Amino acid sequence: MAVAATVSHPSSLQLSSSSIHGERLSSSAAFMGATLNFSASAFSGKRVRFVQKNFTVVSKKLSGLEEAMRIRRERELQSITPFKRMPPLRRGKVSARLPVPDHIPKPPYLSSTLLPELSSEPQIHDSEGIARMKAACELAARVLDYAGTLVRPSATTDEIDKAVHKMIIDAGAYPSPLGYGGFPKSVCTSVNECMCHGIPDSRQLQKGDIINIDVTVFLNGYHGDTSKTFLCGDVCDATKRLVKVTEECMERAIAVCKDGASFKKIGKRISEHAEKFGFGVVDRFVGHGVGTVFHSEPIILHYRNDKPGCMVEGQTFTIEPILTMGSIECKTWDDNWTTLTVNGSPAAQFEHTILITRTGAEILTKY
């Protein structure tokens, strides 16, 4: 489940606080609909100096953020890849919240309907913590795999939610999204142009849909978080390509992770691959640390950036890029969760929780 961030482009890089539902959030982070205002930093631009006699041009190398903005502008001027446009997503009826047995341990954020602040403490584990993380992530992966078998034309996302809910509580775990900041369901189901955080409802899946199912479980005090985009029946080739490339972007990002690696390599690797196919990388939603808390530092940016920081052995976090076929701009329904592309073009997302090791990264939620 992604953390929300927005990107603006004035003159300096800063992290500012924002508010949601009338409550002031800390500048460290915010989830869902709140913002982390990352602005393009210290852009001196491409500096050109003319020497009158021989017209020598001296240029400054573009920073990563400048290059990202240049590519973004070029991509937005290009024609959008043709694809079979599905009917606009319409909200269905949302059923009542499902109960959880009293004996199942519950995360602390259920005491409030407000969005919890993102923890400033990275999730770095000892051997016992790693074992518990692996158990939670393995369960999340099994649940996601099962949920994918339920994707078919005429099935409803509410039916998927009920099945996921039952499997999680039968395993003695708690469905982490349920009650997080008031989220009413046990899983996120994001269809077609929905970027993320779709609320399961009575809408039936249609032939040609794509659907991201985002599963997080809370087991023995640890969260395991994962998601995957599934095809529903026959999907057009252009949309299939979007889904395939999104998964490849996640895989390529994971491949650069290891102890001591800089976090900015993740966004660079994702952007490089997405741009080869003309796809946009959504900058509003980011990955996050995960472990005993649902969302913590570090913030994982999926696009080119100059954010400092390096990975540490024993650390766990998510990588969860969202790619679009058209604009990366988004809009959020008045339920304060469901976020869609503004132009109705499809979006795809994949997510893994990974553990940083001395020589690489272990995928804890391997499908």
C-alpha cells in the first residue's frame, strides 16, 4: 500500500507539512491524499555562456531532476500509445465492514480513524525480526496468489475482498488496510485507470479489465505488503505491454538494491526502463519502510531524483512503481482514497517487500 506524495517544481527542494481531513500532519510524511511536497531542487538550468570572438558554448551537466523534467515534457508532447479504452470506472455499492475475531492481534492504529504519521524510524531487524517478517510476507504472497485466481469477468471486487479477508483471519492474521485511516475494506482493488487505493465494491469486472490487488497482512506484530496487476479475460496488447513493463521496472529496481546502495538508484532504473516504452512513472505515490509499523522511512521514490540516503543490511521496505499509458496526473474521488488518472488512461502497479542483504536484496513476498 503506497504512501502519497506530490511533486511541484518551484526553485528549492523542501519537505513541507500538509493537512487532511482538517488535521495537521508532520513534515516527515503523510499517507493517502496528504502530501510530501518534493520540489525540483536548486535548478540552475542549462547555463550557456557565449564568448564573443569564437562563440564557444559551455554547458552544465543536467541534474537527475532536470533530466526527469525534460523527459517528462517530451513524453507529454508525444502521442499516447493506442489502446482499447474501457468504459469509465464507476463506483459501486460498498458493503459493510467485515468483522475480525477478538482473539486476532490488531495493529495500534485502529484506535483512530485519522491517518497515522509515517514513522521516522527505518525498519531494521535482528534475526528474530527477519524471521517474523518472512512469515508475514509469505502469507501476504499466498493471499495475493489466491486473490488472483478469483479475477474473472462478472466477479466483483467485493467478492475478492471477502475471500481475502477470510483467508487472512483463518491464518490468524489481521488485514492491515482494514481501518487504516478509516479505510473500509481488507484489500485495495484498483481497476483500469485507478492508480491505487481502490475500495472493493459491487462493480463487476469486465472482459478486458486490468486490476491491481494490494494485500497487506499483520502477523505476529509484523506487516507483509505486496501487490500485483492481473488481467481479466482478453486484454488488448497495448495494456498487456503496460502491465509487463511495470513488473519489469519493479524487478530492475530490486536488482540494484544491496547494503550501501543509494536509494536514488531505484528511481533511475525504473525511469530508464519505463521511458523506453513511452510510459509515465507516477510521482505522487511512493514506496516505504515496512515492518512492525505499516509505513515508515525511508520514502522510496520511483522516478529520477537526487534524494540522499543509502540502504542498510537488515532493512525492509517496499518498491511499488505505478506506470501509466498517458498522463501521470491524477484525481481522487470524494471517498478520499480512490485515485485515478485524469484522462482515463490505464495504470498498472506491482509491489514487493524486500530485505536488504550484504550482497543484494531478498524478495520476501515472492509470488
